[in-house]
Amino acid sequence: MEIIESAPTATVIQLDFMKPFTAHNIARFTAQPAGETTRITWSMEGPLPFPSKLVGVFFNMDQMIGKEFQTGLANLKAASEK
């Protein structure tokens, strides 16, 4: 994991996975003012190798990974409110 861009409104991270298979992705945390709070959006993009495509045929990846994103955002919110 390497932070490749950091600004008040966005942080971009290069993610390199080795297991369960090699993958190279970009994660973005984007901050947008929302009244007295800030809305954080977390996204991830990158190439989709064949094993991932095959898994996607049988499983809903948004449901599988979405829970991890929600947990991560909840943890970020709790840490920022301390």
C-alpha cells in the first residue's frame, strides 16, 4: 500500500495484492463538504483478472466487498470524531 496523492479533498492509494492472487488497484478517498459534516466516498478501481471475473459469475462482489467498505468507513468516522 502506497499513498500516491494526498490533498484536502482526496487521498489516492496504490494497492498491490499478492494473495489470494496478484492484483494492482487504486483506492480513492474523496471528501465533500456536507453542511457541518464531511461526506467521504471510498472507491477502488483496477484491472479485473480472469480469476476475479470467474468468481464474479457465481458471487455478487458488491455484496461481498461492500461490507468491508462499510466497516472501513464506519471505523474512519469513529476515529475522526474522537
